[in-house]
Amino acid sequence: MTRSLLAAALVLLPAIARGATPEPVVLLTESQRREIAVVVRAEAELVPLEPLIAGLGVQLRPNAANASLGLSFQGRDATLYHKKSLASVGGDLRLLSSPTLLENGSWLIPVDAVPRLLGPLLGVRSEWRAASRVLILGNVTAPRITVSTFVSGDAVRVVFEASEKVPFKVEQEAGRVTVSVARDIVDTAFTQQRLTGGIVDWVQWVGGRGNVFTVTPGRRFGEVQYQEQESPARLILDFKAPATAAAATPPPAATKPGAATPAVPSPTSPEAPSSRTIVIDPGHGGDEVGAIGAGGTMEKDVTLSIARKLRALVQNSLGYQVFLTRDKDDVVALDDRTAVANNYKADLFVSIHANASRAKGAHGSEVYFLSYQASDDDSRRVAQAEGAIAAPPADAPLGTDLSLILWDMAQAEHLEASSALASRIQEEIATVTGSEGRGIKQAPFRVLVGAAMPAVLVEVGFITNSEEEKQLLSDAWQSKVAAALLRGISRFEQGRGDR
């Protein structure tokens, strides 16, 4: 990877991570759409309260004596406090990701806290879609997109079907074809699908403000044609092998005769190697909630949120293929997580976790790579909490520990690279978490066993530390962590490219 590519990648980092003015938030209600300006205070994104509740009938009761604001609606009440990260909703205390503020007579609240405050107060559905930067209040409907794929010998058809007519946009990008939907929000159950045959390798949901799907062509790709249909609302993409190989095979039968099919130039030549692949592992999931903070924050939720942000950054900045071991609240066995990376033939594996400790002062990030001997007692404790492997006795017969055999065969040859990757990531994430002195560590994490590529486990912070728990809840802080992880990965890739 060249230095110019690294520089380009850093330019594409989110505005919030670079200190620039963030994009406005779109507020959707059943009858309105409004854009609301965002301000940044202490690295947290906040929105003014007044535009959020305009026209909704919420009554305000400011109290100058204790710098608080009461809100009431149809018998329900809430209270905000100046410079406090706590709010009262219906008599229940809610921990917010950052303090609410009173500035020049205007109350500012964390954008990711809006659903926790206004949803219960108004008695309506409330949701913050961080990737799309959309706040939803009420029963707002969104177009639902389904994705179907059909593979034949020398052609692949990818069909995007919408529950209503939507503006599909098809574009060529480096190494992929993108399909975006110009709506504030869409709903889809689709995440990703790997195809066989070499014409199309992957179809993925990226999301973001553009509601983007990506299709990654394979080594046998020649051209793509597309057409739209109105009833039902569909976009049909036909990917074909080169003409010499595909002449005897017609396109899939569902193509409308005589339909206009403007060509999209080939993103990659048929012989070009596929792009590099990274597998990101959001720790825990489902019943395995992981560590829990005093405010009720669960490790499984934090890790998934950061992993999704990192996926978007890597895809948009580096153009790599990125897959998550889980993209929803599912249980995934530790051994299966590394198996996912191996099955995808990943070039890197990054497992994301949040730390826990009984020591009140424990804080900061740590980055680990695999070893059967822990670096220190703390590393041994962390490995036990996240799922450790036990080294067999020195006199154990050959074959006693299958994990050791897998490690010898797979991860052993990548230890030097894993150490380098851990070092680059820790150097970058330490600038966000303030843990420059922790360095990198080794421990017997089972989730790293058998990884046939450089593999690391990142503890992004201590969820049991009340201050760091607030940060872990912050969308802005999560974005900074994801940006730091991207910089570490980029530096590691640059170093490999220079050797």
C-alpha cells in the first residue's frame, strides 16, 4: 500500500474524527422532515432540543434555581440537568452518553440520547440511525429492500426489489459496483452474500447516508448491464463473463426483451486479483453479553457498534472487502469466529472487546496478540474473561490439545505480523483513549487460535470505569475509536507494502 493511498484514506475519515463541522441530523416524524444542525462539545455531538419538539405539544418548565428543565406531555414527565449526564424520565434515571447543556438559553442534548428521552416522553417509537444520521420519532415507514441472486454458468443476476418505487442509482467505483437509494432511510434484512463461479464474489449492504449496496466482481467478470422495472419496483443487474467465454450462454431469462441496458465499465480486469479482505469480530452477542458497566451498558452492544463503524471506514477509505463475524445480536462460538476469517481467506482479523476490572482506576485501551503464556497477571485475567485456552502439560503426549496443533499450524507463522499489527493499532488508539504507556500484550485468547492471518484482539476501554462507560456509549467517541483502528490498519498495510 503506497503512502499516497494512506494519505487519501485519512482524508476520507469522518468529519467528527477530524474536528470539522459534522453533517446535520435529519429528523423524521409521521408528518415532517427537518434538518437540525449539530454542535460538538467535548467530542460529543449534541442537537438543540427546541427544533426536536417543535409542533409536538411538549410543555417546558425551566428551573433557573437548579439549572434544570422539566418536560411534560400527556401526563408523562422528564427532567434535564445542565452539565449532567443523567436525566429523569417518568421518575427513572437514564444515563446519557454525555452531559446536556444550557447555552444562551438553548438546551442541547446528545443526539444518541434522543430516543432514550423523547421516545418514552412522547410514548412513540424513537430511533437514532447513526450511519444514516437520521432521528425517527413516531410511526415512520421506510421502503423495504430485498436482494436476490441467481447464478448460472457465465452470468449472475442480482435483483434489488423495493416495497415502493425508489430512486436506484448505479455507479462504478474502484473494484466494485454500487447501488444507492436516495431516501433518508430504508429497511433491509440483507447483510452480505458470497457467490461462487468467479463472476461476482460478494454482494454486501454497506448502508450509510446513501443507503449503499456493493457488488464486488470476481476474476471472470466481463461486463454488467442493468435495467429498472416498475411493477414491482426492481433494479436488475446482469453480470457476465467476457464475451469470448459467455457467447454460448444467454443472460438469465428474466431480462425484459428490448429493455435498455446501459453498460457500466468493468471495475476490474478478468485476471485482476480480488481486493484484500478483513474480518472484524464484534465480541460476545446474544446471551453472551460480556462485561456490564454500572449504568447497564453491555459489552456486546458497544463492540457491534464500533465494528460496524470500522467496517464502513475500511470499505469507504481502503476499498477492502470487510465482513463481520456477527452483524446482529447473535451468539457466535469463539472457534466459529476464527473459522469465519479462515473461510473468507481474510488478510487480517481484528476482534473488538471492552475490558472490565474490579480496580476503580483501571482505564485505557489494550491490544493483544496470541501467546500460550500471558504477558502478566492482568493479561491472564483478561484472557480468562474473554475465553482462554489452556496450554497442555509439558509431558502431554502429541495430540493432547487440538487447539495447540491448530495454533502451530495457523497462527504461529503470523505472530511477527500480528505483533506489528497490534503495535500500530495500539499507537493510534492510545491517542484516543490516553493509554500510551500500556503497550501491546500477549495472552491465550481462544478467539485468536487457528487464525491463518495476522490477528489481534483490541480492548477499547474499561466498561466498568464510569467515565469510560460514558465514552463507550458515545457515538462520537466510538467513531474516533473506529478511525484510530483504521489508521492502525492503514499503517500496518503500508508497512507490508513497503517491504
